Amino acid sequence: METVKEFAGMAAGTLFFILLTWALTSSYLEEYDLTSAKPATASVAAKVGTKSLLRPPAFFVKIRQDDGSPSEELHRISRSQMEKLSIGDPVSGYATGPTGFSTIRTIVYDSIFYMIGIFIFGFISLCCLFATILSIPAIDQAEQRSSHKRAVKKKRERRKKKKKPKRTRSGWGLALGCVAFFLLVTLPFLSNLVHSALPAGKNSAEALIINEDSYVTYRKHEDSSYRFNIVFDDEDGETILAIKDITPNTYRNYSIGDSLPIEYQTSNPYNIHVRGTTLTDIQQMLLTWEMFLYAALFAVSGFVIWAYVNSRKNGRRDSRKGDRFASR
């Protein structure tokens, strides 16, 4: 009876995760109809860079619509494409339907959470399916008999062999792997911090604010966002169009039509920072959930590295003590 209950529970869990995986996959295919996607090209109507408060810029283009006007949608491209493309040049992507167009980077970035969810729940579904099959009474009994035979055989083999000292295993490999992943996640933040702190390789400019946008939320675990659409000419005379995230303090002090004092990286004019940052701006940047996330990742990584180094020191110290006792 217990075996039947166990099988029913495993079957229900397997069905649940399979349905969840199917729902995510169906929603993803509904959002991006990849089955009908075909390679296509579109004409570049505008190049736009977006710059957040804590991360490096991202690069987008607006494509030319049938009436000649630029699209409202932003299509993500790489930095090398941003540097090579000019207005009117073709950009490659995929067409979904008569009017839909997306670059491959847009599809990948917009669907990354879908793909992670499908992979995780799909893997869980596969594991549950194997567990369900193994919990079938006949298969379970056969597996137990086989496991018993293998255990008896291994026991006989161990008796024939000399006993070897057991090696202690630690989880430092997994812990350091997690630290490496955490540092990889924080790499864009560190890159942005270095570029904003270094005074060399920058130019100053006055950017014209042509539009503004804000999203104010009162949820505890969500940040409000404020941004300006700005335009300015870099040192080469090229017109730069960018969407710059700003602090609430900067948003209150400027409006459409004003000049926003900025400084930009000479080699990458879309890497923009607002000049005249005040203590209020710094405080508002620090009190965001994104900053708390980076701080937590740095704290955990620092503690793990410290514990690992301390463990290695203690291990070497114990080894030297053991050698001294052995020599006596």
C-alpha cells in the first residue's frame, strides 16, 4: 500500500512539473513565434544607447517602418554593430509575421528568464519521471534485488583489498565556483564603477533633454525608475541619442528642454555619467535593491574567500605540527 501511495505521489509531482514546463514553453512560443521566424533585414532609422545608474551601456537601433518613420521599439545590437552601423544601413534579424521584427540579441535577452525556467523545470520533470518509473512496484523490487547483489559483491571485493585511509572531502570547490559566478554577475557593475571613478579618457558636454519618463512604485521590493532622453554631439561631431537613467533628485531639478551637464567616455560616448553628483544622488543610488544585491554578493564572496584562506592556513599549520610529532 505504501508503495502505491509513493508511486501516486511521484506521478502527481511529475505531471505538475511537466505541465509547468509546457506552460512556460507555450507562453514563450506565443511571445516569440520562432516556428514562423524567418531571416530578414531592416533599415536602421536611429541608433540609441541606454545607460543605467550602475551598469555599462546597452546598444539598440530603431528600424524604419513602412511610412519612413522610426519604430517605437528598440532592437538590441552589439557594441561592434553600434560602431559600424550608420543611419540607413541594413541590420539583420528575424521576421515573425507580416510586421514583427527582432534581432537575435533582442530575442536572447528578452527570453533569458523563459529559457532558464524551461531548463530548470524541464530538468526537474525528467528527474521526477525517472523516479516515478523506478517507484513502480515491479521495477522497484527488481532494483532492490539488483542493489542487494551489487552491495554483496562490493563487500566481498573490499574484504580482498587492503583498507585504504579515507580522504576527507570538502565543499570548497563548490563554494569557490559560486564565488566565481557571483563575481561574474558583478563584473558589469565593477566595470561601470571603474569608468565613473577614473578621470582620464572622458569629455564633458551639455546634453539636451528631449523627453522624460518615470515609473514610481511603492512596492517594498521594487525600485522606482527615472530617465531622460538626451541628445548631444561628441568630439567627432557625431550626434549621440541616449536614454539615461537618473536619480529622483536629478529628475526633479531638470525638465524637457534643459541642458544636462554630462561627461562621457571618449572611446564609448554612450557610457554617460551626469556631472555634479551630490550626496543626495549618491544616497539615492545606494538605497536601491540592485545595489543591495551587489553588496550582498560581495559580502558573501569576501567571507567565503576569507574562510577558504583561513582553512588553508590552519591545514598547513596542522600538517607542520603532524610532521614535528612524527619526527619525534
